[in-house]
Amino acid sequence: MTWKNDRLISFSSRRKAFLTGQSNPRDLLEECLANIAAFEPAVQAFVVMDIEAARRSADASTKRYLAGQPLSLMDGCPMGIKDIIATCDFPTQMGSPAYEGHQTLHDAACVHALRSGGAVIVGKTVTTEFAIGSSRQTTNPFDVTRTPGGSSSGSAAAVGAGMLPVALATQTQASTLRPASYCGAYGFKPSFGVFRIEGVHIMSPTCDHVGVIGASVDDVWETASRMALSVGGSGRAFMQGAGEPLIPAKPATAIRLYTSGWQEMQAPAQQAFDDSMVRLSQAGIRILDRHTDEAIEKLEKTLESCLSCALEIVAYEMQWPFRDYVERYGDKIGPRIHEIMGLAQGMSRTHYEGLLEMRRDLQRQISHVAKALDAEGFLLPASSGPAPVGLAHTGSRTFPCFATLMGLPAVSLPKLSVDGLPFGIQMFHLEGRDRDLCAHAQWIDENLSQ
């Protein structure tokens, strides 16, 4: 049997009762608030909350359901917003002393999409400093001595503890999938560029993604669909299938990737993942790997060669505004960001252009391999096992960073555990195959739950 997080509260499942009058958004909010009262003192997932405003919003949503007029599929969903994403009613402090008390007075595009659809914004969730620097106070909801992962620490911990059904995250390297994996939640990072990112603090223009952490595949998909459909286009891409209901779809063939992250995993975690691959194979998925095809082994070697490329691209692109922050605020900016600015200072434009070409080559290679083998996605762990002990380090980025570097849609499914601590199965697909990915992920999720 695979692991199940009994604390998760799926909004998509609860919404059915709203439509029949058996329950309502205020009831759901009060259930979430009871879990906040129970778990927040130890987990510390929130920076700030406005419970009375959330109740007013839930009451307004309840009236709309009673009238048969919900604004969207997300109407009445309690949500948290990662604290590098602007909100009109809460400060946006970036996890940094330099931004203490900072108020934007407007919503980011993604927040506007959700709020205008009736989402109930409960509060802002903890982020590491600027989503890449020093960790903050949040703990893992399954063991307070362990990291919740980062940088979307509070979002993952809040959903994993049942304090929220959905929370917004971001990912520049591993910041949605890794904390979702550690906290027993579902994570979804779409294809690069499908969401408007205005109002999210910029770090890396070619790597930054808005992500979603939720209590089910439907929750993350429906949240993503609302953001993709309701604030205009990004000018770069449109999310495949946005707004369409998910129908579980069995992938005929998938490629299993090992990479160096496999050596980071302890034997029980390796065994848990291996067992899940056996079960999927027995369920009829043809799983290919380095042992069955030389092209996959070659692809893994290329991925390994590009691992440092990801951080270097981010570092070079972070020079604005972070070099100014370091000069302006000094020690208010944490040592990790000082370190990354030091790395960027030693990089030339020619070197950066070479990194971008390496990425383009990798994108072409992974597309060629998937199409040549008729594969409908890639399978690998979402993290190097359960969350490590300690709060200072948010865990390895080895497994989640590849999909982010290439701009590919990826999900984390909370199906595995070691000694009662969760971690996720990651699946990613080719760029622009977001709905296909989520439909495959939903099929895998359902079949591993049997």
C-alpha cells in the first residue's frame, strides 16, 4: 500500500456538497480554522492572517451557492498566498527584514484571478528570504524537527496539515515540488510562461514559475485553470486544456529517470519508489529506463551536466534587483543572497549565453527522446526521500530542478513514505502538455491509492 495523508482537505470534493446545500463555504472555512488553531502554533505556516475578513468572504460565497450562482470553480475555497506574491490587503514582506511592513495595495495577477473567482484569502504564507535565501520559522507538519522544504514553506505546510485546501507557491528551481513532497501535499508547476507573473517578486525571468500546492490533483488543476483563464494572456504560452475537467488517463509508456539524486536517497526511500514503479508496471504502464534504452542513459548524462547550469542562470538573472538590495540594505540581506551575487559577479555575458544554449539543447534532446520512445511523461522522485532534520537547509533540489530548468510542466504526488514521513512521486511532461500531465497524474494517483 502507498501512503495517504488523512489530514488533506480537498476543495473539489467539498464543493459538491455546496452545490446540493448539504454544506457551505463557511462550514469549510471553520474546519480549516479549527486545524489552524490546532497546528499553527507548532507549524507556523502563516506570516499574517485576517480571519474575520475570511469569514465575511466565506459568508458571501455561501449566499452565492444558495442562489445557484458561484463565481467560479474556486468560489469559497480557503487559500493562502506565498509572501512574495502581492496582495492588496496584506503586507508582502518577502521573508526579508528589508521589506518589513511593505504594502503593495494591489493584487498580483494570480491573486486577482482567484479573488475575483470567489476564493477566500485566509492569509500570507511563509517563504524563505526572497524565495531563495535564509529559511524562516515554518516546521514540517509531520515532524517539527524537520524542514517543510522551501521556498514555499508555509504554503506546503499549511496544505499538508489540513489548514488550507490550496495555497499559491512559486518555483524557480524546486520551490513548489520539493515542499509539497516533504509535507504530503500535491504540487503542480505548469509549463513556463502560461501564467501572468506580474505582482510576483522577480528573481529569474526565464526560470520563475507560479505554482500551486493543494489537497488533490483536481484542486491544483482547477486553481491553475482559473489563473490561466481569467487575467488575459501572458504573451508567451497558453495552458493546454485550461478550464476543462480532468479525466484520468493511463499513460501507455513512461520514462523513469535516475540521475545523481538517486545516490542521495537512503535505501528505504529507494525501495519505496521502486515498489511504486513495480505497481505501475503491473497496472499496465510500460516503464522504460537507462537499462532498457541507451538514449535514456545519454539523456541522464546530459541532465547531470546541466545541473549547475540551473543555478548559474538564476544567479546571472538575479543581478537586478538583488545587487541593488545587497548594496542598499547590507546585512539585512541574508548570506545566501550575498553568495549568489558573488557567483554572478564572476560570470560574463558570453558564459550566460552559453548556458542558455545548453538549456535549448537539453530541451531539444528531451523532446526527441520522449517522441522517439512514444513516452507520455517522465517519472522520478519529487525529492531525495522524506524531509531532512533541521530547519536551516530546505533539502536537495536535484530531482525537482530539471523540469524547472527546461520549463516543463511537473507534478508531485504524495504517495510514498518512510517511517511515517511522506515524500512524493514526480511526473513531468513536454512543454505545453499540462492537461495531459495532470490527467496522467490523476490516473497514477488513483491507481496507487487502491
